[in-house]
Amino acid sequence: MLHLISTSLSLRCRHVAALPLHLRLCATLISGENQQTVQALYDLSVDIQKVRKLKGWVLHQSTAYTKEVSYLLKDMGAPGSIISRILAVYPEAVLCHPEQMQAQRELWMTVCPNQKELVGIIEKFPASFFTSSSHHDNQRHNIAYFQSLSLNKRIITKLMASAPRSFSQPVERNEVMVCALRQAYLELGGEEANVKVWLQKLLSQNPFVLLKPPEVLRRNLLFLRDVGFSTAELLHLVSKLKGFVAELNPDSMRRSLAYSQDTMGCSEAELRDIILNCPALLYYPEDILAERFEALLRAGISMSQIMDTPTVLELTTQIVDYRIQRLRERGYDVGAGSLEVLNGTKKNFEVNFGKLQLRRERPLFNPVAPLRGDD
């Protein structure tokens, strides 16, 4: 009896040992998975554990087209490392039918300059490419519509990639919102000759504005007019907010304005001037504003300095602390100097910091000072 049991166990162990390691892991760790899908993903060096953790349901689908996705991407010039990265972050791609993927490829190539750039877009925005076939007609109609607005292909590609919902929705919705934006621009004093360029810039900066109802835009413009902004100032705000004016609401703006005015102790007219210089104050909630005011004041910066350069409030407290520390290491007193050196993007700051360092290392030449000669 013992001999039979040991023989049976020995045979079973040999059978398991004969299996490849990755198949043994799949067979013993997870049940109910589509083993062909798992095998195909392993062959492509996809991080299966990551897929299981984030999108495990994909591995349980009975039908998948993993090899077909791989062939398509390879044919477009994608190396294996990019293919595995795409499928690790967006494994749903393997559920797209091959005909659907090919149709998407042909559609995107009507606006993409080349397949290499399309591969780059798929790597960054896989969900925008591997989308439902039911959206194909809407995508095609929206592409034609935006081309009729003289938007160049690069802007259309950016819209499709970063705001895919604006292309999957019926073209009529985009027409209504674009019409509302155009009307607002002209009513605020914009010139007809510049409206297309203005729209191009706005849509490229914030494509999500297309997903907002026109009523939100009108309501926010009315609120800003009621708090005292002139027509010309409203046009400036709409342009500078890059379409975010459609993502605001009167209640939140009212609270943010009240908090900013109370904290800075300024008049309504002064507050409007500050907002024109830093429109971001309109959409930061009170808790974020409080944190940023406190960080600046704690660093020895005065309220008058903040009012002179309000765009420093666009910086997070971590960025402010880091930049102030670097400036102090070079002997710059942020409490006495201009905050412009603290301001801007990372690139802006590095340029300003470099100029500051250069001025410290190179003494200024005084043309009226007497020249010293040898005695």
C-alpha cells in the first residue's frame, strides 16, 4: 500500500516538474484564468503580477487577442519593451477585436504624421486607441468637424489622445460647445479674424472644455461680470484660464475670492487686479490657499510681496520650500528681494537662479569710477 502511494506521488511530482515554470505558477496561483492569454502575455514579457493586481478580470475573459495586438504594434514599429509596457498598464487592449484595432489604426493615421508618433501616443494613452468600435463613426465625424475649424492635425491628435470622450460623443455636442466658446469670445470684444487662432490655442491647452455644458460657461462669465470684471478683463481671464473657466462654479469662486480678500486685506478693486495677474486664485479651494499663504509667510515673505507677485501662490508648498532653501544657500534674502526669482516653472526657476548666481560671481562694472593705474 505504501509502495503504491509513493509511486503515485512520484509520478505526480514528475508531471509537475515537467511543466514550464511560468505555467506551473499560473496553474497553482490563480484559478479560472484564460491560460492562453496568460501564456501569450508571459511570452511578451508582460508583468503578469501587475496585471493580476490592477486588472485581473481581463485574464478571466474567454476570448482575447493578445498575439494580434502584439502583431499590430510590431507592424507599426513598436519594440518589444514598449509592447509589454502598453499591455501591462492597459491589458484591456487584448480584448479588442483585430478588425476594430485595424480600423482605429487607419482612422488615427488620417491625423497622425507617421506610425512612430502613433506608437508614442498609444504608449501614453492606450485607452484612447483601444476603444469601443461603437465610437468609430463619432470619432470620424468629429475629426472632420475639427478639420473644418482649421485645427491642424497635431492639435486634433492631441485632442483625441488626451480627451477621447470628446471624440466618442456625438459631433453635435462639440458643435454646441465650440459655438458657445466662439460666441463668448466675440461678445467679450474678441475679433472675428482671431477667433480660430484663439479656439486652437484654448482647445490645445485644455481639451476637456469640450466635455462641459455651455450653460456652465455662461453662468461663470455672468458671475465674474457681477463681481466687477469689465468686458476686456473677462476676455483676458477666459484666455488666461485656458478653458478652465468652464470647470469652475460660482459658489467655489465666491468662497475663494472671499478668503483671498480677507487674508490679503485688500479692496475689491485690488483683488480684481490680483486675479487678473493670477487667475488660478479663482479655482484653488480655501484649504489649499491657506496652506500656501502660510508657507510663504512662514518663510519670511510679506503679504505685500505676495500681492505684488501673486503667481507664487500657484506653487505647491514643497516647491516653495525647496526653492527658498536653494536661494538662501546662495545668500539671497527672499524676504527683502523680488519674488520673481522664486516664480515660474522648474525651467524658469533654474534660468533665474543661474542668472542670480552669475551676478554674484561677476562684479558690475562702474563706468564712472576712477581707473586705478600703477603708482
